[in-house]
Amino acid sequence: MSRLRPRPVSNDPRPLWKRLLYRRLKFIGGIVGVLALSFTFAYLFEPQWLLRMDMMRKAMAANLDTHSIEAGDTKWSYYEGGNGPTLVLLHGFAANKDVWLDSAKELTKNFHVIAPDLPGWGDSSRVEGGRYDVDSQVARLDTFFDRMGLRGFTLVGHSMGGAIAGAYTADHPGRVSNLVLMDALGLTFKPNDFSKAALNGKDPFVFDDRAGFEAMLKLVFLNPPKVPGRIADALVQQNKDNRVFIEHTFDELKPESQSLALDSRLPKLTVPVLGLWCHEDKVIDISALDTLRNGLTNAKAISTTILNGCNHMPQIEKADDFAKVITGFVMAH
């Protein structure tokens, strides 16, 4: 005959619910501790992981997915998401598709957004010894649009991406329905410290340490973001890894056929055009807007917007305002 074993008696005077709560909190505390250690390890030894995770978080918040496609000589990496009229966003020099993530949260509410890494930049492939000036990128962009089956969309270009967007629209009439040139390269403007330094052979987009990185941020941001030290180190290393390409492409963009690629093409633009500039732009002076207005002799509509409180990166410093301006322009045309 089996005997029932008595339950062990706990010496803990606390009620059962308190003991269970303590165990749960202890378990959660252990998880938090592991995550904290993992974060500390990544921050100290693999800060690029944190960068990648943060971009993934922002892309999810903006309802963007990452895709890739082969077109021409390039494996293109691009974000895509949202519903509505199509917007294609082209980033600037020494940047990538991530610069659009802050503003994309608003844009994907009304638009089908496509933001590629231009060939040679970000996660898109690079041809050793290939040319990556404005005209070469225009040719590559055409293969991308063909492969994606895109037609009748709004093309938005920032800085170097603006020169590429404007040149593409002028050279491929009927493909683009609206054009947005944002703090765009390719137009004549009053000489400033940036242009004078560039003519003297100085490339402010290359740097070797945190001080150089911070100087670059001051060049393009009115209020530079606070970047933790080890994250800055990761970005410095990325810049070093791409140094040869950055310097080579910077030199390719210096000739007037590239740096002023839009001046002679402006009369060829017949679609509605929006010129959007930051008032305090230290890279492409706001006087470029005068060149744009005076040169658009055949555009169906000409709009200009000047944003205060930003420098060369309105899609980051004024993300919501930028999205509202783009939305209003597209909906009006």
C-alpha cells in the first residue's frame, strides 16, 4: 500500500503570489542583464551591428522592406513600401538609402516609396574601375527603371542624386511625371567655402577620426546629431574602407560637365518641377534656386520651397516638413 508523501514545507514566510512574482521578476532581470551585456559587447567591439539594427528598426517603422535586383552591371539594393503614387528617392554623395528613413514614415502613408542605393554606394554593387559620374549613373538608372517596370512616377533627388534625377528626366522625356530637386548638385550657385575647398582639391567627405567625422556633420547639418563615440568610430571605419571610391567619384564630379550637369538641361525639362532647399545650406548655396527658376523655360509648373532650420539634409533635420512639401506638390500635379 503506497503512502502519500507530504508536500515540502517552504520556510519562506511570503505569500505564494509574492514568491511567484519574485521568480518572474528575477527571470526578467536575467533576460535584461543578458541583453545589456550583449549591447555593451556590440557597442564596444561590433558597433556596426548596432548601426544595422537601428536601420532595420527605422525601416520597419516606415513600413519599408529591403529588396535587391540585378539591372545592368549592378546588383541594386533598395527599400520599398507603402501604397499610392510612386516616389523614387535618390540619395546624395557619400550617403545611402538610409537617409530617407526618417521622412519615409510619413511618405509611405500616401505613396509607394522606392529608395535605392545608387550604384557603388551602400549595399548596391560596385564595378572595379567603373565610372560613377552623373552621366554614367543616369545610364544605370535607366536599366533599373526598365527592370522595375517604372513609368509615370515622381523622381526625387538630393544633392548628387538631384543632379542624376534632373539629368535623367531631361534625357528620358515621358518617363518621369514630376521632378523634385532638393539641395541639388548640377546648378550654378554663388561660390561658398565648400565649393572653394573642392576646387582646391579638398574632399570634406573623407575623414580619419572622430574629429573629421564631426567636422563633416557640421558641414551638412545645422544642428549636428549626437553620435555615440563607438558608433562614430564605425562610421569612420566605413569611410576609410570606401576611401578610394569616395575620392575617385568626388574627382569625377568636379568637371563642369558634371558639377553643372543641369544648367544646360533645364530647358529640356517639361514636367512639373519642385526646387526644395534649406535656407542655411553650406554645400549647395541657395542661390542655385535662381538658376533653376531662370532655366526652367518649358516646365509645365515651377514650385520652390525654402525650409528654415536646416542645412543640407532636410529629409533628416526637417523630416515631417519635407514629407508635407513633397505630398502637397505631388497631389497638386
